[in-house]
Amino acid sequence: MSKKSKAVVLLSGGLDSTTVLAMARAQDYDLYALSFRYGQRHLVELESAKKVAEQMSVTEHVIAEIDLRLFGGSALTAEIEVPKHDSVADLSSGIPVTYVPARNTIFLSFALAWAEVLGASDIFIGVNALDYSGYPDCRPEYIEAFERMSDLATKAGVEGHQKLKIHTPLIEMTKAQIVQQGLALGVDYALTSSCYAPDEKGYPCGACDSCLLRAKGFAETGITDPLLTSESSSL
Amino acid sequence: MSKKSKAVVLLSGGLDSTTVLAMARAQDYDLYALSFRYGQRHLVELESAKKVAEQMSVTEHVIAEIDLRLFGGSALTAEIEVPKHDSVADLSSGIPVTYVPARNTIFLSFALAWAEVLGASDIFIGVNALDYSGYPDCRPEYIEAFERMSDLATKAGVEGHQKLKIHTPLIEMTKAQIVQQGLALGVDYALTSSCYAPDEKGYPCGACDSCLLRAKGFAETGITDPLLTSESSSL
């Protein structure tokens, strides 16, 4: 165990980050999963993150408490309505109201802090530039700029023994490709949670951007989403 | 008030950040002060931050709760002893154990989030490359890399109506110059707090790096530190 390279993996408990965790595991990293309680509407995803972390046998799972509601400004944390649509074709272009200001920058900053303490040079994040083209902090040029900044930010970077690599294995994948990759690696998607506006019991709304993209991914692979099956059976 | 440009000012309650706040005020910005409760040993500095923010008439003062102790790794947050010295000549070179991994990156990320929500393009931070040459995230090249990353990170940056400027007015100043600047702007340094390891009543130890640098700054200006005067009188 101690001879493996350590990696910090950002884990929301959703489909994308769970697939990324499985990909890091397949590359034989010693896994340190990092989740955030950031005032999101949907705490069910943290329950998913815990189950996923346990099932994937991570070495340590930290849930950091940060309150982004202090600043407002997003449908995911503030009193702005999460938009719902009839189909994926209705998804609006441009930057969606579910964009959380500087969220990935904050998340990656925490990952950087933990990576430095662990002596890790690898961070994994499930950003995707295709399905979420509206989020500026999901683009390759942003990730590269964060890496450059990181190497100037840390003691380890300055002393030259830690050149940070931010792995974004999903960045150019379609949702269907992500699902196929995860299934090939044995991911149990029934543990994951994607909805931006689940009901009180944590069931997905089926109409927000994230639900629609997830449904499209499963539809294109010709596989039924196990999350929906398990919910149907428990309803 | 509404016609002024808004600026987010990182405010620890110490000598440097208080001086920076006074400098931003002198430039007629509408002031938004941001402090952090990050598991630091010395919560007295947050009390100082509150007093300073009130005295400087900031529009809003937010104290964000983040727990950097989760990751360990610094004498300021973990169970590592804060080093003490007899004089400033004894300060060790290199990166001190009081360095908190990625701290300024995390602080600036929060400032970036708030700036975006406020529609502000200006962030002020009291980093200093002379007295604190050991901290990698206090150097100009780090600050520039953060600015470049920020313009790719945010909706406002991508849409082109917010080009972030991180102001570091102290970066090349000596502690004595900082004190002189602050006094010229009417700063009440009796409200500030600099010690890394104050006693239970919040009195400075007089022997940590931060106390020694502060003492040197006041000694070089030929002025008695009002913080010490007020303490002597209350002891």
C-alpha cells in the first residue's frame, strides 16, 4: 500500500466523479477522496459519496465543510430555482444558473492543500467540457492555468519535488462514453446521485439538466440506469 | 456609495491586512472584507478583524468557516510547536513551519467567488515578499499566475466583463514602511493582532516570527507599538 502513489480524487458522489474514482483505482493509485458540504441543496449526494468511497476502498475520505451560501449567486446554493426541462434538447446554451462561482477553483485549492500534506502530485477531477460546456471552470485551458498556479503556490512545488498533475480523464468524453467506461470498471451506478433538485427522499426529479444528461448517457448505451430501477422498486 | 467600485479585501486582523484595508479605503473603493475561521490557534485575530472592519466602515464583513485542520501540516493549525526566537536575527531561512499548505490559494479562491457575485474586479491581499520570503504563495509570480487562472475560471472572466486584478500593495515594502503607511492613513494598530501564539487573554508572545517582525517594524519607525502600550496598561 505504501509504495503506491497517492492521489486526491474530488468525489461529489455523482456519476462523473464516481467514474473518475474507478479510473484512478484502475491506475493503481492509493486513493484519498475529498467531498464538500458546501451548502448544496442536495445533501443526498454526500450520502452517495460515502457509499462510493467505502465500496471503492479508499484509504481516507474527507468531507470538508465550506459554506458557499455566504456569497449567494447560484441555483445550487441560493434561492434561485433549478431550471427543469422536458428533454435534453431544451437545455439552454451559455452558462447555466446552476454554475457556482469559482466552485472548482475552491475545490481544487482544498485538493491542493491535502495533496501537499500527503506528498501527492496527482489530483483527479471529473470535469467535462462537452456536456457542461457552459461552465468556464470545466475547460482544459482553465485546468492548465490552475496547474501552473499550483506549482508556484506550494512549498513542495517551489522546492521542486512536487509537480502537480490534475487528471481530467472525462474532459472530452460524452456521457454515454463515461457510463460505458464506468461499467467496464465495475462501477455500481445505483450508489451514485446526479440530480440537482431531488425530493425529500433523495429521488431524482428527472427534469433538471443533470438528470437529463444522465438519462441521455444511459439511453445511448442501451442500458437502464440502475438508480431508477432501485428507486422504482422502493417506491 | 453605489457608484464606487467594489473591492474584496482579505482581512486577517493583523498589521499587514489592516494596512491594506486602509490603503483600499484611501483609493475610494466600496469595501467588502473577508476573514476566515480556519482552525487557526489564535482566534484573537478574528476579534481584531471585526473591530478593524467596523472602524474602517466596510460595507460588509464576512467570516467564512473552513477547517484546514482536516489536512494537518502546519504549526498554525496542527499540533506542531510555533517556533520562538530571541531576536529577529534568529529567524530561520527557507519555508517556515508556520506555512499553511495552499492557504493563500484557498483564501483567494473564496475572494474570487465573492468578487464574482458582487461584480467586483478587485481583490486586495496583504502578502509581502520581503519579510515573508519563505512563503511561496506570497511572491509576485504566484499572484500573477492566480490572476491568469481566475480569468479562465469565472463566468464573468469568460464573458469578458471582469478582468480580475489582485492588488498586493505591500509586496515590496519593509515592515517599517508598512507601519509608516498605515499611520499616515490613520490606522489604529492597537486594534490589530499579529502573534502566532498569543496567551489565553490574547496577549502576544513577543517571540514568534510574526511578533519579532512587527517589533522590528515599529522599532525602525521609532514609534512604540500601541498594542503593547494598551496591554501593559491592562495587565
